[in-house]
Amino acid sequence: MTRLALLLSLALLTGCEPRPVEQAVETVAAEAQPALQAAEEAAAEILPDLAEPLPPVAAVEAPEPPPAAAEPLPPPPDPLEVRRAACRAAAAGLLVRWEVTSPAYYRSRLQSPVWPGGASGVTWGVGYDGGHQRSQTILDDWQAHVDRARLAETAGITGSRARSVLPQYRDIVVPYDYAYRVFEDRSLIEYQRRAERAFPGMAELLSPNACGSVVSLVYNRGAAMSGDHRREMREIRDECVPNGDGSCIAAKIRSMKRLWIGTPIERGLSNRREAEAILATTP
């Protein structure tokens, strides 16, 4: 019990007048004053002066938004489609060489339809033989050409008939850039499909150059397999392609030269087969 509380209790018990109690309280307060003052001075050194305003609370910065999700990576290219594209590239270089020689030669001599001879039909563009196409195919392939309807009239006309009707179409002009675009986007892809149907497994088993030589062969000769004049085609299909053997393909292509011995087109087609044979064995 504190001293002040003790004095109050005694005053109540004895019935004393309050004056002595008040004097006792004043005495206790006076004695406690130095301690209170020391406590206030100590507190002032520790606590901030509450008379002054507290510093403002620093604004909390908004958190940065999470980074945007990265764009998903495209799927890796199909290895088989990569091989097919390389095959077409190999075939394209050879075909442009043999069909039109060069862009400059095309512009000076081949912008209008021609008849190459033999069993060919009326031909324009990069070796586009209308005689061996359906009329609807010609309309689809050359849909941007102003004379596509006239070009479609040549469908199915081959050999001497094609030679006789050629003058009717000599006024048609096919610019090289357009001709090459149709060749690359339509003809080359279509003949690669025909070649793959005729020679199953060629895209998977052959090197791009050997594959390109077969596409070039089909572009020029078609994909038929019947008869003695197609003997080497069957041998390529049955012997060379299953073994992925470019040297075998080269030998069979060279053997085909027998078919044009003594004909007006012997030199041209023999040289063309030789170029395909060299491509088939090029690494």
C-alpha cells in the first residue's frame, strides 16, 4: 500500500478532519515531483514531440505488373516437309535450265506459247504443257491471266495437232515472273505429288538431289509405268528408291537414252537425262 493510501485510511478510521489528509497529499505530491520531472525529461529524449505533426507516411508504390506471357514458340518444322522443300529446290534449278534456259532467254524467245515437238502439246510458261492438262486445271493454275480461257482450249491437244493449232495462240504473252510463280506454287508441287505417288518413299529415302532428279524426270516424262519404254521407271521404283540409292537412279536414267536414239530430239533429251543422272549422284 502506498503512503498516500495509508494516510487516507487512518484518517477515515480515526474520524480526523480532512485538513491533515490534504496536507499529507500535498506532502506526498511534493516529494514525488522531482521523480515525475525526471521521467518527463527522459521520455522527451525517446519519444517525438507530439506537438509537431508526424511526418507523412510514404506512399506505397504499386507493384509492377507481372511480365506478359511470352509468345509461344512456333512448332518445329516437319522434317519430312523440310526434305520435300529441299527436293523441290533441287528440281527447280534443273527444270528452269532445261525448260527455259534462263530468264533472259525466256523473255526474248518464250513469252508466247511454243510447240517443243514430239508428243508435246502447246506449251508456255516454265514448260507448262497444255496438251497434258485438263482444261479446268489450266483455268485454276492460270486464273490471273487475261487469256486463261484460250489457254484452256489447248487441253488434250498433242503431237502434230498441237503444232497445227499453235498459230492461234502465239499472240498470248506470259511474263516470266508470273510464269515462274505458277511453276513454283502450282506445277512443281503437283509434279512432286505425282512423283511421290509413282515412287513411294522417295521423299523419305532419297537425298534431296536424288529426289529432285526424279521430280525432274516425272515433270518431263510423266509418271506412267506400263510398257517397255517405261522399264527403267519401274526399276527406279522397285530397286533404287527402296534402297535410297542415287547411283542406281543415275544408271537407270542413263539407260533411258535408248528411247530417243535416231530421233530428232535425241540430243536434247539425252543431254537432259544426263543432267538428271549427275544430279542424282551429287551429294
